Amino acid sequence: MTNNYDLIIVGAGIMASSLAYNLYKDGYTGKIALFEKDNKYEYSSTPRSEGGIRQTFSTEVNIRMSQYSYQVYKKFEEEMAFDGENAQINFNENGYLYLLDKKSMPIFEDILKTQEKLGVKTKFMNQRETQSFFPEINVEDLVGSVFDPEAGNADPYSVLQAYIRKIREYGISFIYEEVETILTERNKAIGIQTTNGDKYFAPIVVNAAGPWSGDLSAKIGLEIPVKPLRRQLFSIDTQLKFQNEIPFTFDPTGLHFRSERSKVVVGWANDVPYGYNFHLEKSFFEEEIWPVLAARSSHFEQLKLENGWTGLYDYNYIDQNAIIGGHPDMGGYFIVSGFSGHGFQHAPAAGKALSELIRLGKFETMDVSSLSVERFKTNELVIETAVY
Ligand SMILES: Cc1cc2nc3c(=O)[nH]c(=O)nc-3n(C[C@H](O)[C@H](O)[C@H](O)COP(=O)(O)OP(=O)(O)OC[C@H]3O[C@@H](n4cnc5c(N)ncnc54)[C@H](O)[C@@H]3O)c2cc1C
């Protein structure tokens, strides 16, 4: 068995898969291997994601990534057809709805200006229009809302599986081993070593280890600001049913809810310490979330908490945005991580952009250079107001 590759990717979640897929599609002919420690993806972020896809960001780089990725997700099922059958990713384009009070309105006024300039179709609805759009909610405290129609949610596990099927078909290797560390020589990445001591060599190593990427990078003394941060989602069944499917709706408190078939999925990013913690706190739903939901709509007064799940954000604790690019202090070492709560929706764009950087040494389709690793040194942070 040869342990020599042209490119090694640590992790085989959605970032790694999208990168491998784009490299191959764009004509890269080198030998690629993906290393994955969790062959059932039990704890990986991707299958635990809520699958939200939206255009509503405040920075140009995130909007461009959304626009690119949205177009990919629109055609994804055909593009990922396998054995003559389309992939199935259940992309429900129910939109995103942001309920706005006096405090959140000015932030959205700025977002709307940027969105309009960049051709995003978000639109403002006043209080009355919001009420007729969503009759079951209480709008008393709201000045209105913003609706993002080119948005919704898709099934992250199906998207991941579709990418994996394709890249396997292309002959890219999957090695189900845990990477202990990245091997380096004179400030260059030269490969990886697995926890069972095996060494694999490649002049390019990509860290796509999601919530684990910060710890992996720290092993070679290169800190990247990514830590695991637990998020919780709850599935509820309301006694009174809503007239229409609920779009991915953000309350001014930050709480969000949307329809998932006949149920409603609810989440709220609470303050928790960093760590690999997967514990679901039902009391958080009962004590904190439920009263806020019930205040928003009497339909939430009678409900049954059916189940819930947790997952880890690959949380960028400095500016909550992606990190895409080569590390300035280590030749051949690339990073694609730190997406916090918007990695699923930006994975198609991230894979495309990094594929270009690796193959061509520059970004062509969209300029994501502001998401570089260097920004933390130069303090040119990406300040995005629409992160959750
Ligand atoms: C609850 C929740 C809700 C979310 N909702 C949304 C949403 O609505 N919209 C959105 O866009 N994003 C959302 N996200 C964020 C999104 O899911 C992530 O940003 C994205 O999935 C990250 O993909 P990844 O491939 O980097 O990470 P992962 O899917 O975690 O993949 C990384 C892989 O690397 C493997 N790995 C790690 N270390 C090693 C090692 N040393 N050796 C070998 N393998 C290793 C892991 O096992 C893992 O499979 C959500 C996340 C969570 C947790």
C-alpha cells in the first residue's frame, strides 16, 4: 500500500467533500485522500445541522457565497444524480422570515441596503403586512419583518451522502482513521500521522476537521480561532396546527422556528462554555424557550416536546465567519473551517473557492480573500451582523 498522495484532507464532512468534489470537477488530477475518524458521522456537525440556507447576510463576501451556493443547491439533485437517479435533498424553499422590533430594525435597514445593491430579493413588510403573511403570530411588539424568498432548508445528511457518492465514484480515497497530527518539515506540511502511528505523505494538507479543527491546528503550534460550541434543537408538535408551512423564522430574541413536515423545529443559541458537549437540556426548552414561543403565538401554548438533538458549531470565536485559505506560517497547509452557524449553506461556495486557490493560486469565481487566516494577525476582521 502506498502512503503517498498529492493532497490530504483531514475530515470528510461537508467542507472536505465539497472541496474534493470541486477539485475533481475542475480538473485536478492529483491523488486525493480524505481521513475521517467517525465513519458513521455520529458526532460530525454536518448531519446535526438544521440545514438552513439563506441570502440574508450583511457582508458582501457572505452574500456572494450565499448566492453561489443557492444556485448550486437549486440544481444539486440533478448534478448529483447517481446511477441514473437524482439525489434527494428535500430543499424546501419556504424562505426566511426575520421578525423585527425597534431594536433590530436599524440593523436590518443596513442589511437591506447591501442586499439590494447586490441583487438579493429580500423585502421588508410592515406590521400589518407581517400579520397577514403570518396570521397566527402576535405582532404587537414588531415594527415589521424582512422576508428572504430564496431561502429555506435542505437535508444536510442527504447532501453529504450525495457528495460522498460522487467523490467515491471519482476514485478519491476515504481512509477511516483518526489523524493524530499534521507532519511538517521546515515550515512546510508534508503529510499526517494517524493515531495508530501510520504516516501518510502529501505536499498539501487541508484541515477540514470542523469543530475539531482548532485543536488539530494547535498540535502543530498554529492557533486558529475555532472551538466546539454546543447548539440544541428541539422538535415539537403543537395541538393547534398552523395554516401554512412556517418559514425559517427568527424572533427578535434570536429564537428561531420553522416547519418540519407536521412538526416545528425550534432553536435558540444560548451561552454555553466551549467543549465537546452533546448533552440535550430539555429544561432549557421548558424554562427558556417555551415561554418566548407562547408569547409569540398562542398556537405554541399547547404542545408536546417530541425530541431534540445537539451538535457542535465549528465556532470562530473572533469574528464568527469562515476561515478559508493557506496558513501564512506553514507552506502547503490550508484551512476551511470556522463557519459557526452557516457552514452547511456555504459549503458549495467554500469548496469551489478553495479548489481554485489550491489549483490556481487565486480565487476566480468569487473573491473570498477577506476570509483568510491572515486577517486575525492584521485585525481586518469580517464583521457580519447576521450571524446566529
Ligand atoms: C445544531 C446545528 C445547527 C446548524 N444549523 C445550520 C444551518 O441551519 N445552516 C448552516 O448553514 N449551517 C448550520 N450549522 C453549521 C454547519 O452544520 C457546520 O458549519 C458545517 O456542517 C461544518 O462542516 P464541516 O465539514 O466543517 O464539519 P463536520 O461535519 O464536523 O466534518 C468534520 C469531520 O472531521 C472529522 N474529524 C475531526 N477531527 C478529525 C481527525 N483528527 N481525524 C480524522 N477526522 C477528523 C469529524 O469526525 C467530522 O466528520 C449548524 C450546526 C449545528 C451543530
